[in-house]
Amino acid sequence: MPIYEYTCQGCGHEFEKLVRSDTVPQCPQCDSSRLQKRLSVFAAATTAPTAAPAMSGPCGSCGHPGGPGSCALH
């Protein structure tokens, strides 16, 4: 069952409701079925990007601007 967000056109109450496809939802405050579906916005938790520590690897993978073999690891 999907969760939908509604605004009641009778009393202005905003709410979320689990709705089956064969059900007509009603406002939990005034029992009106005159509802307007709202655009749902989902939330995602993010953090500020942090710099990952440079990892040493075989020549060519460290990103040294001088090219493969220039990083003095060999």
C-alpha cells in the first residue's frame, strides 16, 4: 500500500494516509472526502563531502600529474 499526502479542501488539514487502490480516503479531522493529493517529497540524509585519504597503488593509479612511474614509488 502506498503512502499518499493529502490536503483536505474542507478544513485545510494536511496528512499522510496508507491507501489501497479500491479505497476512498477521508480526512481524519472532519471526515471529508474532498481531498487534494499533494506532491510528495522524500528526504535523504546527506553529509558534506569529505576528502578521502590518498591511497597508494600501482603506478598509474595514484593520479600523479607526471604520469605512470613519476610518483617515485619505484
